[in-house]
Amino acid sequence: EISIDFVTSRGHLIPAKRHLVLTGNPHWDLIMTTGRVWSLPGRQGDLRAVLPFALVEKNANCVHNGLIVLDILGDGSTSPAFWQVASETCAYFQFDAWGLMEAGFEAADVENAATIVERHERELASRLPIRAIQDLARDFPGIDASAFGAAGDVDPEDMTLFGLTVEGHHYASECGTRAGPMPLCDELVIPSYSFAKSMFAGLGMMRLEQLHPGAMDALVVDYVPACAEQGSWNDVTFADALNMATGHYGSAAPDADEDASVDQEFFVTTSHARKLALACGQFPRRTAPGKTFVYHTSDTYLLGTAMQAFLRAKKGAEADIYRDLLVEPLWRRLGLSQVLDETRRSGPSADSQPFTGWGLFMQRGDLAKLLVFLGGADGEINGEQVVAKRSLRQALQKEGEGDGLPAAEAPLFYRNGFWAFDIQAYGGCDSPTRIPFMSGFGGLVAAIIPNGVTYY
């Protein structure tokens, strides 16, 4: 059972909470996004409402999107509500589900209604203008628009959405579902999975470095007692953990340790203490830190724990790395949606440890705006430097910076939470040409092209 407060504004049906809501259900949490409401022709006083929602697996990042449709009658009664789930961004679990449910409606004052509407309007105003992906060929003659989101890259049945940002415009695909195109594509919720390693760990660490120069060189053991007890982490820095080069690993073979983390409950347990024990102790020390990249989500979780302790040492026990380093100074100033206001955390409490390396949720407009920011003015918002400039330039392989450790299989590299792919051979380039990108489990990719175009 759910009870949601909504505010109406210009035909929009705005939930008071448009972010992850933890429920008492053993399997599912919930995200409600902005719906639509309109008068029914010939039925004076009767309204029809369409409410987009997302079912989100407990302790996980998979998102199953759906719609609720119901009529609100002039006398205050409602029709039964029809609901349908027909798409998801989830590699391991897909399903269709639909049905009727009882619904009720009560007109009432909603707390902070004006603030809810004002933020929604601000988000709408900040979105990049959207054009259809097919318009690329019109706006840029000679471009083959069909090359983007191509069936040879992703089976159309598996595609959630794709798009580009070019010269201030967002060229976007439809949001396909097994029941036809999603009518409110802008409201579709998409997960981050390991986009969060760039968006949260990477940008969060760069924000911390901007506020407290030298933070990247801080030692993990000074802020994470569980690692200090192991005796092998004494020279590992925050930067080493961000670069997944702590010197601790079982195997340097691609994904071998990450798969072992799945088998050894790191992703399954909801206990912060247990996650931390595994992050510090599940892999032995093999080499000096900063030398060898081995992909570990547990390293990013460990970094988040260290960052939280560092920030609280500076700002007090109420400080929170997600809220204070990202939501307030970056997301809101960029006009990103309320969907990004919350992150998955260990345990049930609101101030528990953020996952850091996965567990965010967003909408396509958020991703487009974030990619434009990343590809733009070296980490400035309205002329203010909000993240450490050099760290961001390193991550994005900017001229004079970049490099990073060879990652997984050539020609991949990893630096400050971001991947890079050298397209010299693939693209016929005269010299090494590294394209920075974010990557997430299940086929999530977002590339930042050096000419200012971005593609997700």
C-alpha cells in the first residue's frame, strides 16, 4: 500500500517526493515521478491522471518502470487504478506485470506546496532542449543518425534509451517498452550502477579536494579503523582507492575479483560493518599501491567510508558526503531532478553509509546536463570552480593531463573514477586518442567526446 502527496501545476501532477522512497515491502522500494492530469471532454469535473512510477529492487540498482492511470471524479471518488510495468533497465531480471487496484483521492493542503512547484519549474527550465534523434541528419547534413543506438550494438528489445548532446541540444531516442513507446519519456527512471563510480566517487572526491586541498593524498587507515587493523593498508591513499589501485587483490584478471565479491556477499549484505570488513580484508596485499588497476566496487565503497569520516572530522557528525559534496553544490546548481536527491545506503537509516560506487537514480535530462557539465568548463558552474580542476582534467584525459593505469583489457585506462578508451586503431587516428566515459553494469555507457559532443 502506498500513500502519495501530489501538487498540481499547469497540468503536471508533482509528487512531494520524487526520489527513492524506502518501503516496508521485502522486495521493492519506490520512486514516483511527475505525472499529468487533464479534464475529460464531456465529463464536467472529471479528471484523468497518469502517474509514472518505478519499482526498485531492495538493496540493488535495477529499475522497473511503469504507469498508473485512474480517473478522479467530480464528487471526489475515483475509478479503480490500472497499472502496468513493461520495461526495465536490469540485465538479470525482466518481467511484464499489470492489474487493477483500489485507489482513493482526498483534496488537501500539501506542506511546502509552493516550494515543490518552484523546484519542479526550475528543473523544467534547466533541461536542455530536446530534439528527435532523427533530426541529427537535418541539423548536421552527412551524419548517419541510424548509427546511434544501432541494433548491431544493442538489441532493440534490450534498449531503454539513448541520446546525444550537441551544441546545447539534447537529441534523444524514444523510451521503448514492450507495450510501445513510453509516453512520458522524460520521467523514466534509469539506474546508475557504476556510473556512480564517476558521478559520486569521482566528482565527490574532486569536490572534497577543491574544499580541502590534499584530501586525495590522505591515508585510508587514518579514517577507516577496519583497514588499519589489517596491517597492510598503511600507505594506501584516497586517490589509490579511487583509482582501484590499492595493491590488494586476488587476481589481476579482468573481473575475477569483482565476480568473487558477488559470491562472497559484498553486494548482498545490508550491513555496513560487514561490507567494510570485506572491503578491507577479502583480498591480500600483492603489490605497492598506485601500481596495478584491479576493478573492485569494494574499493569505491571503502573510499566512500573514508571520505565520510574525513568530512565529518572537518564539518561535524551530521555531515554527509552525498548531500554536502554533490546534491547541494552540484546537482541542484545544475538543475538536476529530485530523483538524484537520494542514494542507496547500507542499513535502513537515512544517515547510514552511501554505497558510493553504485546506487544512484536519475532521468535522461539529468544525464544529458551532467555530461555537458563534464565536457564543459573544467568543473565550473556559473564561473565558480566547484571541483578540483586538475583532478577533473586528469579524469577526462584533457591535454597535458590524463594517463591513468592500464585497465582490464587494452586499450582501456582508468583515472579518478572515469574510464578512457583509446580509439587510435579503431578510429584510424594519427595519434593516441582517448575518449573518457562512464560505464555501468548491464550496458550503461556515457562517453564525453573531446569535440564537445556527448553520447549515452
